[in-house]
Amino acid sequence: MADLITVEDPDDPRLADYTGLTDVELRRRREPAEGLFIAEGEKVIRRAKEAGYEMRSMLLSAKWIDVMRDVIDELPAPVYAVSPELAERVTGYHVHRGALASMQRKPLPTAGDLLQTARRVVIMESVNDHTNIGAIFRSAAALGMDAVLLSPDCADPLYRRSVKVSMGAVFSVPYARLETWPKGLDSVREAGFTLLALTPDEKARTLDEAAPHRMDRVALMLGAEGDGLSTQALVAADEWVRIPMSHGVDSLNVGAAAAVAFYAVATGRPES
């Protein structure tokens, strides 16, 4: 059973995992270096636990202690009970969901490990917006994608905002980082995947025309919001694909586009 500890000092060193959560640059550096990430809200904490992540500690306001009692009773990690005001002073923001947990990261698999068994893969290039990362993982989980590969400069899927937006789906879809870019794409092709670059370019075939759901192994490449895929990534692809647009709209947010494309890759349209 976890120890329930009331803390009244925002400078208590036991709360160090939770300090400065709104300082994005600090947390980007600190969390991977220290091997931790923050799960926010009851559902996300439970999903992290169910996915096998070890809990370092929890930070709870009083009303969440009974809600999380079963988790508290099962785990040896300390639970810090704090007032909402103290939680805000420690974290830097009002913790609306009233429950935070510091979780221990797991070692990442290699891209090669994931490619051995996957058939439908997402590849992200330079996606640095944590909201988009979370949205893409959530759609990938919901629509049956098997794995995610990240270029070396993509944002951290386990950053608090990404985890929150994904509603814990980052725990459901295995991911790895390609060590080099775009050279790392060669290993994906060598594993038997067709590399499809998603782009609004009119020279691209529509997803219906390309029919990725009929391909044996597909890797769908997504670029960052605004810039899209780089010239190097587009050159490295086997084929360009696009989502047809109407009413003069030239493109979708990358998170929305990903969901549409994942559906086409995983299932396509029903046969007539």
C-alpha cells in the first residue's frame, strides 16, 4: 500500500518531479534525462498503469484521494496529498483534473523491432507541436495503426500535453525513433513497406486511387503543421498521396489529415 503523505510546503524536495510543468523547454530536457513523464487525470493515470509503466509518485488534491483509492492501495509509490493552491504553486498552473502521477519511462524499442511485426506504420517528420503529436497517436490507436516511427527531431510523445491530448493512447501504440533522417527510411523500405508521403500537392494520387488498404505493408509519412514533409522526405517516398479537398480548402490540420488517412490505410472504403 502506498504511503499517503500530506505536504504543505511547495519547496518540499519530494515534489521535485512536479515542479515547473509549464516550462516546456525545461521539461523537454529534464524528463527524458531523468527517465520520467507526467500523467494527468484519472483516466490517463489508470491507462499508464495498465500499460505497465511504473509509478514513481502521485500528487492528489483531497477530493481525488477516494477516487484513486484502489490505485493507492495497490502501489508502493508515495502519494502526496496537497491543496489545489499548493499544487498550482508547484506545477505553475491550476491542475483542473486534480490528479498527477510521475511515471517511470520504459526503454524504447528500435525501429527494426517494430517493423518485424507491424503492417501499418505512421512515420512523422519534424512534428513538434505536442497537441498534434497527441492527436495523431489517438487516431493511430483508434484506427488500427500498428506502430509510430519518429524522425530524430520530433517532439516527445510522453510530454504531458501529448499524453493528455491522446487520452493515454500514446501508451497503446508502440513507437521508436529513426536514428537518421531521411536515411533511416531505407530500413523501412527494406522491411517490405511501401512509403506513402501524405501531401496536398496536386501531382499526388488520391488515397482512393492509391488504395493503400490493399497493400501488404504501408508506411504513411506525415510532416509538420504548415511546412509539411521536407523535399528530402518527399524524394525518399515511393508514392505521394493526398486527400481530395473541396470549397477551396487547400489542406487539413495534420491531426485531422492523419485520421482520414489512417482510415484509408487501415480499411479503405467498403467494396461496392
